[in-house]
Amino acid sequence: MKQPVVKKQRTLAAETWRRFKKNKLALTGMIVILTLVVIALSTMVIDFVTDKAIYNDYVIKQNLRMRLQGPSREHIFGLDEFGRDIFMRMIWAVRYSLFMGTIAIALSTILGGLLGAVAGYYGKISDNIIMRFMDVLLAIPSMLLATAIVAALGTSLTNVLIAIAISYVPTYARTVRASVLTIKDQEFIEAARAMGASDVRIIFKYILPNSMAPLIVQATLGVAGAILSIAGLSFLGLGIQPPTPEWGSMLSSARAYIREGWHITVIPGLGIMITILSLNVMGDGLRDALDPRLKN
Amino acid sequence: MQNPDDILSIEDLTIHYETDEGSVHALNEVSLAMKRGETLGLVGETGAGKTTLARGILRLVPSPPGVIKQGSVFFEGQDLLSLSESKMRSIRGSRISMIFQDPMTSLNPVMTVGEQIQEVVEAHNRDLRQDEIIRQANAMLEMVGIPAERSHEYPHQFSGGMKQRVIIAIALACNPVLLIADEPTTALDVTIQAQVLDMITALKKRLNTAMLLITHDLGVVAQNCDRVAIMYAGQIIELGNLDDIFKRPTHPYTRGLLGSIPSLTKDVKRLSPIKGLMPDPTDLPPGCKFAPRCRFVTEACERAMPEPTHLSETHQVRCILAEAEVRNG
Amino acid sequence: MGKYIIRRLIMMIPVLLGVTFIVFFIMSLTPGDPAAIILGDQASAEALEMKRIELGLDKPLLVRYATYMGNLFQGDLGLSYRNQIPVASQVWDKFPNTAILAISGILVALIIGIPIGILSAKKQYTVMDNTSMVFSLVGVSMPNFWLGLLLSLLFALKLGWLPSQGMGRGFIGLLRSLVLPALTLGTGAAATVVRMTRSSMLEVIRQDYISTARAKGITEKQITKKHMLKNALIPIVTAVGLQFGLLLGGAMLTETIFSWPGLGRLMVDSITSKDIPMVLGSVIFMAVMFSFVNLLVDILYAFLDPRIKSQYSKKVVRRRRGVVV
């Protein structure tokens, strides 16, 4: 029983990649995201190797005499309100948006996925309890929920992560529950049950792997949403705090100097937009590739 | 070729679907004529081009990807393919009507059935008063056996067979000269199929409407049709009246089709299905399209597509063997 | 229809109770002593203790929640920690401003989104379709607070055409001051509505009943209006309802950028000054607003889709398929 499932997945992945490759826009999006991942990892390695020397000298250190200088040959994105190189800050900020967004969504995918799987698989009372709770969470606009959580717990990296993760849990619970419901009654599940497989084994070995496709798509698009939420919270002063470089908080502090230099407002926003745009086209491409019937 | 008795005369109609995977040759130089009031059965496997032909007559082939490459469709003396869109609209639903395959999805779920019948009456009778439109629509409902009170109900409140009756009412509301019915009963329960078909046949006789009945069920053809056209890979490969086709099938494909139905009267040990599949419509063989599956295939078959051969006044076939037979007397 | 609305209203009660409880619970996690926030650092230990008892902080969470809800039904949301004015009156004061902004945002989204979505679907794969798809992708991906900054940079600071701070007086003044915030709030939603409308229309265009309509010989305009749009609107309505939730979140950011005196800004300011009752009051109020919008969407949904409507009307006896022919 196990063999064909595994084999089917491999061909599904290969088939998906074949279709994904044809979508030039989605492919471009993926390349941008991979580049950003490489950038984020490199800055982390640099920080580790140089013991944050470069970070302290080029990302954090202020140079008030040069403040708000426009883009030039030495500083292609110009300097910010404290005379720091915006290009360097943009580069060092990638990790916060990208990795925090990813971690937050990973957390909510795991938690939501488990809740959804249990609700869908066991049905009845557990389904009712879990899903009514999810309905309640969904009834609070997610940005509002995240803001309330951060307001209560205080602004720290972990709290922002928790806030964003919780506000996305219901979405994933719903997605997984829906696909579990369609898979649960299929014959290979019946067969596994007839062979005496335990519920846990059935959920992890058969049901979850087969409900991955919609989850992956949802998660890709979710990371985009999470990055926007993190940037939004930081913009409100409730997320990552200065002087740590983060796109949203860079925009927040740029606001006061909007009259004095356009570049400090335009560039961090462009960074966010390009990242979100890439994730969106990648997610759309992935969805079309995974389920060509959905494509228009 | 054009006969004054014919209400419909299709000549060399060729329709392709241009897709990313290549050009699908759905219809290849099809010629066909119909007389007033007759029922012509159009038979073929799924993908043979029956629906494309039906939609092509009404110029309802979805475009893109559908492209009408060449040919003409003469109806009541004018070529439909060269009409303006607004002229064509005045023919659709009024002179030529069409019934689609699946009654479950062919009615608009957010309009009452009454409104959907009234719509077609109104479109072709601009000067009619509202109450007169409603009266006519209700009369149509009654004619297909549905009480007029139900005109205020929505499609989801009707069963499949009832929905198909509503669709028939829409199709016949303006008393058309030609009715195209694309597998009107395939999606229905077997017990209801016969009822619905009987009703269509009775109504078309009463209104003297010609009908192009698309089906893959030869039993349906035998019971309802005057003539039969057999389609294969976008071409009509044999055409004749009921006797021609059922008693003197000539094309190997037609014979194969008849050989694959169980018979009650003859004692046949085994049914003989046709081996193989229909050719890929993006990559049709250059010669006879049936050649790869034909038991009697010769080298000549693969070279060029045989032209239609007239075996009698009513019977024609596209096959080299028949051609040779006729030539040799 | 009346029965359906009543049913939905009853179903809303447990959701609202859950929402208020969750928000109440979250806010109760706030570290720090509210008594100290109110009385300041110099207060004596006894005074602090008195204040705590007065606020009911010595009681368990559920009791405090019950008290809060009891007061809420009497229109009392407690007193602000910061300036001791009633939270309810503050929230009621700001609510219309947020409502004006949110409704304008939705209008922007619908007025831009639906026509472009329809055109895009009807002319699929043309230059017009591709252009609108690119713009909507960019619109979906653009953080609205950045768009707000760019708009005020261009139209307020560089060109000086429109105000970028506060709410204008008089109808014209209000309208002028509303343009930039409404655009900021509505653009992202508009982009989503374009995409939703397009895909919903494309789905409908493929349906068999559109072929039936074409075969009737009615005009393309009538087909679009009577057959496509009415069906396509059903999923769009749901999407717009969901957008409203995002919009309320966006309102916090938009109101902050444009100094718009609404609930969102009240909430952000209250978070900064640790004014918990005010935060609690404004979050609960916005969540309730969202629930009512969802109710409205459900009712509209039933109104558009006869399949749902008839489930709740007495007149119709449902017939089983295949029994009656």
C-alpha cells in the first residue's frame, strides 16, 4: 500500500515542476525569492564570521553629517535620516521579513494543519469544538488580532512571531480540514484501516501527504501575507524596533522625513513590494502547476 | 450541389481548435444536407466532432480557441457563416434552436424557469406585450408537460428530466425550422431517457421541425431517425437512410459499430469491439482516418483520404473498398 | 428570508461571545499593574491596592469577563486608564469616522474592481487583460501604508492638490480629505476584487447555461448582465466580505498615516499609552463590526442565490431528484 503512494508523489512533484517551469512569471518570482534567501543567509554568515563588525559599522552606525543624502555612486540607494547607507540596511533587513514570515507561517501551518486534520478525521464533537473555535478566531480581522496580541504581550521578535502565527492558524485549519474530508473516505484509506493501521499512522502516512498540495500553495501565499503583517506592525511601532533594520520600521521612521528625501520612503517599500509580488506570482504558479484544472 | 428542398446544406465545413499543444482538427471538410421536417441522426464516438459540427452550424464554437477554417452553412438560402452577428442572433433560438447535453447545468441557476423561457420569446418578438410573452412561455411549459404554476420556480427545484423538458420548451418556444439536439438524454436516468425522446419526437412532428439528433446510441437512432450520418475523426464517413446503415453498412467502421451492439434476434457468440483508439486530432493520419484501426487496410488507404462514393440515391460512403466496388460494378 | 436572518442572528451570538472572550483574555495577559498606570509611580501601596479592588483585578478572569459583558450590555466599556473618560463614548465618537473610511474603501474597490474584472474576463488574453492583471498583481502586493506615504508625497506635498492630514470640515472638505485615505485603503482590495471578478467570470463563461443563453439569440450585453454577472457576483460578494476584515486591519495603518480620527488610530494610540480598556473596547467594537458585515454578506448571498434562499423559505417543498419527472 505504501509503495504506490510514494511513487505517485514523486511523479506528481516532477509533473508539477514540469508545468511550473513553463510559467516564466512564476519562475522569475522563484528566482527572486531564492536570491533573497541567499542574501539573507550571507548576511547571517557575515555577522557570525565578523562578530557583527560589519553590521555595527555599516548598518547601525550613524553619520549625522551625511543624513538624507540622495542616491549617489558610493551609496546607490542614498543615506537615511541618520546618515546610514540604505542599501546596506535593505540587505540586512531581508532576513527579518523573509525568515520571520516563513517561520510564522510554518508555525501556523503545523498548528493549523494538526487541528484541521484532527477535526476533519475524527469529525463530530472534536470537529465541532475545533472549528467553532476557529470560526471565532476568523471573526476577528487577522491584523487586528495580531495587533492585540502584540499589544498585550509586548513588542519583541518572538511575540510578533506568535501574534502572526496565531492569526493565521484558522486559515490552515480550514484548508487541511477540507482536504482531509475529501481524502478520508477514499478507498486507499479504507484499505489502510482494514489492514489495521492506527489513526495516527493513517493521518501522518496517508492523509497529510495527500493533502499537501493545497497546503503548500496556501503557505506560499501566506508567507506574503505574514511579511505584510510584520511590516505593518513594525510600521506602527509594534514590531521590530529601531535601530534594527526592517523594511516596515524603516518606512515608519522615514515618515517624519518624507519632505526632505523621497528615497527613504520609496526604497524600503519597493523592497517589500518586490518580495510580496514574487511570492504571489510563485504561489499562483504553484497552484496552477499543482492543479491545472483550476487554471483559467 | 445545393438542392432547393434542403433547409440546411453544409459544405466543406472545417473547424480547428488552435491550442498551445497544437491545432486540433475537430472538423474536416464536412458536407451534409437536411430536408424540412426530417430527423437526421449524427452518430460517433466521443471526440468525433459531433458537438463541434452542431455548434458550428449556429456559430457557437467557443473562440478562442475555435476557428472556422473554411466551408459554408446554407440555411434557408443564405450562408450563415457570412451573416452579421446581429442577423445570426435573429436566427438563433428562433429559426434554429439547440438543446445541450447536460440538463443539470444548461439552465441558469439564478433565474426562474419562466423567465428563461420568456427571454427567448421576448428576444424574437420585440413588439409583444409583457403579459402576452408570459402567456406564450406558460403555454410552452404546459406543452412539455409542466404545470404553468411552476414557472416561478428555480432550476434546482426540478429533477433532471424536468429540467430537460424546460430546455426543450426554450428550444421550441419560437417554433424553429431546425432543432439541434446534442445528446439530449445521455445525462438522464435510463427510464426517463425514453420519455424525453418520445416527447421531443412527438413535438417536432407536430411543429414540422427538422431535427439533427446527436447521439452515440444506435438504438436511439433506429427509433427516432429517418437518416443517419456516421462521424469519425471529424469527418462523415457514411451517410444513408435507416435501411442503408442498418441493413447495408458499408464502411468498416460502421460495420464495427453495429458489430459491437448485442442483438436479441441473432445468436452471436461474442461481440466484436473495434480495436484501438481514435487518432490524435492534433496529428491525424494523411489518408483515411480510420486506416490505423481498419481490418481491410491497404497501402492506398494510407495515401489519400477517399472522396465520398454514392452507392445509391440515399447512401454514400468514404472508403476505398466501396469506391473500387462501384467502379467495378 | 426573515427566518433566515433570525437564524443567522442567533448563530452570531456564540461567535460574538467567543470573540469578546478571546480579546478579553488576550488583553488580560498584559504585564504591568493597571493601578500603577492609572495612579502613577508615586502612589502609595494602599492606594494601589484600593484601586486594584475597585477595578476588580483581585477576582478570577471569568468573573471579570462576566462583569465586563454585563456592563457592555448596558453600554459601559469601562473608563480609560489614561484620562478616566468612558471608553464607550470615545469609541462611539470615532466609529463613524472609521465607518466612513471603510465604506469609501470598499466603494473604491468595487467601482474599480468589478468593471475591470469583467472586461478582463470578457477579453481574456488581450493587451487590456494582461495590463489589468499586471496592475492587480502589483496592487495586491503593495503594502497599503507604503502606498499611503507615496500618495501623500505626490498629491499633498509635491502637487499640493489634496490634504494629507486629518478630517476636513464641511461636505467638500470631508470629501477632499477622504480621497487619499480611501484610495490607500481601497487599492489593495480593488486589486483583489479585479482578480476575483475575472476568475469568477471566466468560470461562469464556461458554463453550459451560457451556451444555452447564446443559442437563444439574445444580445451579448444581455448575456453578460442577466446570465454571467448575476452568477459571477455570488463568489465576489463573499470575497468582498473577507476584504472588509483586511480593510479594518488596514484602517489602523491608514488612519495612522493620514491622522484620521478613527477607531484604528484610537487603538494604536491606546496601545502606546498602555490604555488597556480603550484597546479592548476598540478591538471588540471592530470585531463586532466585522461580524455584522459578514452577516450582511450572508444575507446578500442568500438573496443572490435562490438555492440558499429556498432552503429557508416555507413555501417550497424540496423535491428529491428523479422522483418527479
